[in-house]
Amino acid sequence: MRLGFTAEEERFRIEVRDFIGNHLPPDIRRKVELGQYLAKHDYVRWQDILAARGWYAVNWPKQWGGPGWTPAQRYLFQQEYGAQPCPPLVQFGVNMVGPVIYTYGNAAQQRRFLPRILANQDWWCQGYSEPGAGSDLASLKTEAVLRGDHYVVNGQKIWTTWAQWADWMFALVRTSREERPQQGISFLLVDMRSPGITVRPIRTFDGDREVNEVFFDDVRVPAEQLVGREGAGWSYGKFLLEHERFVISGLPRSKRLLRRVKGLAARMEEGPGRRVADLPDVALRFADLETQIAALEYTELRYLSALEQGGTPGALVSILKVRGTEIEQAIAELAFRCFGTRAIPFDVETLEGRGSDGDALAPEFGAAVGPLYFNLRKVSIWGGSNEIQRNILARQVLGL
């Protein structure tokens, strides 16, 4: 296993770092630094810049329009991307449904959907979770009945991120109840402008409105928008989640966030002549999290080494998801400890970029600490709850 990078790979790292540093719009950079809400046009504008450079679909093979990078190049891109205050890459189209379509879709679907995903022209959302089917996804009830050349879809999805902005949804739907639950699920591409779709926002604890309920009332979906075989959606969904979980550790973002909190804690006074960062419990917690981040990074490098040799981490990727999300939550808790009363949750004017820049610490990050803490409560359940990931590791890795 190699834990270092070649001179050529290091030159590539610098190229990525310089490109992001020179092309990330200053207003978007500042929004991310301050933890402010991002609008759809912020994401789209930045992803247009990446798409124009050919660095949007970085995980795609060259034959489908991706850069054809090596595993090491993809890893270094993700590290440099997360090290700077870039908007989170919207994964649903480019890193989730895109690979499913070019792997399992037919030629017509590939011609229709892949160029628009590659060019950042369509916004996708994920229709998986339902009120009674979250971690137990095999219990989903949203039904698609084939009538002639259309499926008629009825049911409900929930926690659908950015559905209010989406042009398309990739959805797991039940097309049969005669087999085992997993075998009656299909993978359907749904136009969000179809009659019968209702999107209702859910306001989260952090004050944002990124998740939604989506209702389907006799929604007609052309049968040609079924991906692969009817009843094979469970397998396609698992394939998709493996792509999601390999990037869900959030390691680069955690490293950047921890550095930022530590730097600000070193400036904040906690009594005469004492800085927050120098308090024994705070200093110990910073050291502990830095150690955990280093351990997670070495784990990622082990998996990267396996990928370079033609292997795959398989179920082991669940480790990245569990540890990465736990570290993110721990950093948010430490930020709360450091900022104390300076962490003003739900200061909507500041989060929307309308606040005063008078107090150097509050607009610089403090107003975002409360919303950040509440928002990151979700990461232990998205992409498959951490409890489910531990079950996967116990069964498939440890053989328990």
C-alpha cells in the first residue's frame, strides 16, 4: 500500500488548487465561509464553471464524457475541493443517477439524459425515503402500475433534498407485490413537471428549507423512463449508494471546518488573558479530533490503494460513512462549546447575507454555528443510517 503521491500527482493537486482558488466566485466563497444559505443559482453558477473546465463529472469514465482520471486524481480533486470554501457539489445527477444510467440504462436513455447531466443543465433529486420506509427501504409503498405505455405512480416520498428546484427525480417505486419486497422494486426517472406531483417544503431545525415531501397523484410516467429491468431497482439502488458513500465521509470539509473553528477559538477571549483554544478541555478535544481525522484519512488511502489495484472496498466503504459523519457532528459540537453565547442560532438576516459586518466574530462564523449543529444531526442517517451501516459491516465483513 502506498500512502504518498507521485510528483505528477502532486502537480495535478496544485493545478486543481490553483484553478479553484482563481475561479471560485468571491461572493459564493464568502457565503460558504460564513455558513450562509446558498440559492440555486449559486450552485448552478459554480457547477457551470466546473463543467466548462471538464471537472464536473470527475467520477465518470472518459467514454461517457468524464475526464478519465485515475483513482488518485479523483481523490486529490476531492481533497482540494473540500479544502477550499466551495459549495457542496450537488451529487444527485452527476454522481448518483448518472452512473446508474450509463451502467444500466439503454442507449436512448444515455443519449437523452447523460449530456444534460454532464453539462449541468438538469437538476435531479432522489426519491427513496418514505414516511414508513427510510432505513428499511424495502418497505417502500409508492406504487407504479403499468397501463399501456405509461406507469401510473401514486404515493409519497419524504426528506427529498432540493425537490423544490428539481427538473427530474430518480425514484424507487414498487411495481410488484408478488415477490420478496426487494424484488418488486423498480428504478424510474420522473419529470418533476408532470401533472399530479406536489412538492411541500419541510422547514428543518437549522432554519433552512432544503428537504421536502413529494406527493404523487396518478402521475403518468412513460414506460421508456424505466431504467434497466422491471423489479431490478433494488440492485441499482445499492449500486448508487456505494457511489454516494465513498464521497460521504466529508473528510476534506471536516479538516477545513476544524481548522476554521480552531483559528477562531484562538482569537476568542475566555476571561482575562485566556483564549478559548487554550482551555484544557477544548485543547484536548481539538487534539482528539485531529487524531480521528488522521486515522480516517489513512483509511481512505488504504481504500484508494485497493482501487488503484483494480479492487473495490465494497462493504468496507460503510466505515467511511460512519466515521466521517460522526466526526462532522463532533466538530459541530466543539464549535458550539467554543462559541458559547456567540453562537446565535437562527439569525436569519446574517444567514441570508443581510446582517451587519460590525462584530468580526459573529458574521465571520458564529451565527452559523447553531444552524450547522442542527443541520449535521441528519448526516448519521442520510445515505443509510449509521446503525444500518454497522449491521452491513457485521454481516458482510465480520461474518457475524
